[in-house]
Amino acid sequence: MGCLLLPLAAQAGQLSEAEFKAQAKQKAMQLGKTLKQNLQKAVKEGGLPNGVEVCKDIAPAIAAELSTDGWLVGRTALKVRNPQNRADSWEKSSLMAMVKGLEEGLEPGALVQVHVDDTAGEYRFMAPIMTDGLCLNCHGAALAPAVKEAIKQRYPEDQATGFAAGDLRGAFTVRYQQDD
Ligand code: HEC
């Protein structure tokens, strides 16, 4: 009944900037939460090398699950582990703006980047991903040999080590392309 009557804007695939931002944030948080839960479970059950294996499979799968109806959700960074997560030019400049913001003392919550191009129907959003203690096991400066080996086998081009707690590790990146 009433719930079937979608607002006109939603039918046309159009979003206001505020609506886009709220939905993008929701998707980014969902990706982050689901990933972290799965990662913690995998590490608990099978140790860190198992975490690497699980992360390799589930990170792209969870992102794909959230990428429907014109939405594209993922993670990126200036230094990536998976080359498929490499930043494009807007993402790169957004990540650099985040690094600069942190240097200037801004809180992570204030580092969100939004780009809306109404004419092209393109909406983009990025939110920072900070490095904490758990992350150091696989992204820190000193990895356990078994973890190092597990990463090397699956990601021969890995660039994503050497991080310290509190560093910007990367960002959630969300794109919405309006259908015409
Ligand atoms: C058990 C090892 C492990 C732990 C712990 C871990 N990661 Fe990762 N991380 C990976 C792997 C493996 C990938 C590559 C996933 C893929 O193929 O998409 C990755 C990829 C990423 C990416 C995507 C960009 C890239 O480099 O490809 C980000 C961002 C990231 N991790 C952040 C974190 C953060 C933040 C934490 C701590 C909360 C964390 N990771 C903990 C193994 C780990």
C-alpha cells in the first residue's frame, strides 16, 4: 500500500546531495562493520594467515553485495594491497586531502569527501579508514613470518604495509550513477 508509493525522485533515480550522502555513509559503514566482523571471526578461528585468506575472498564479495541499483561500494588507498582497489584521480586527491586534514589536526569524521555532478548524474563519497591495533598485524611495519608469506603468495604487488596506529590506512569509496 503506502510503502509501494516511492517518492518521485527515487523513481527517477535522482537523489539530493543530502540523501546521497546519508545513503553512501550507510553503505560504507555496512561494509566496514561486516568486514571487521568476518575478519575478527576468521582470525579467531584460524589465526592471522587465515584472516588473509578470508579477507581476500570476502572483501570483494561483501562490496559486490552492496553494489546494486546504480551503487558501487569499495575500498581504496594511496598504497594498496589488491591492485583492483587502486585509487582513480578523484580518489587520489581525496585521499591526499584526508592526509592533509589529519596533519592539520582534523578528526576522521571531518574528512569525508563528497563530489556531486548533477549534469553527469554522478555522485561520489569517500570516508576515511583509520589504522588501529588489529590492522597492524597485516598492515604494520613488522609482520609475523607466516602472515608475510600468506600476503606475498596472494598479493605479490602488496604496498600496504608499514602503517602505524592512527595513520590513514585508506578510505571507503562509494559511487552512485543515476540512470538517464
Ligand atoms: C588478517 C590480515 C588483515 C588484517 C588484520 C587487516 N587487513 Fe586490511 N587487508 C588485508 C587483505 C588480505 C587485503 C586485500 C583485500 C582484497 O583483496 O580486496 C586488505 C585490504 C585492505 C584495504 C583495501 C585497500 C587495499 O590495500 O587493497 C583497506 C582499506 C584495509 N585493508 C584496511 C584495514 C584496516 C583498517 C584494518 C584494521 C581494522 C585491516 N585492514 C586489517 C588483510 C588484513
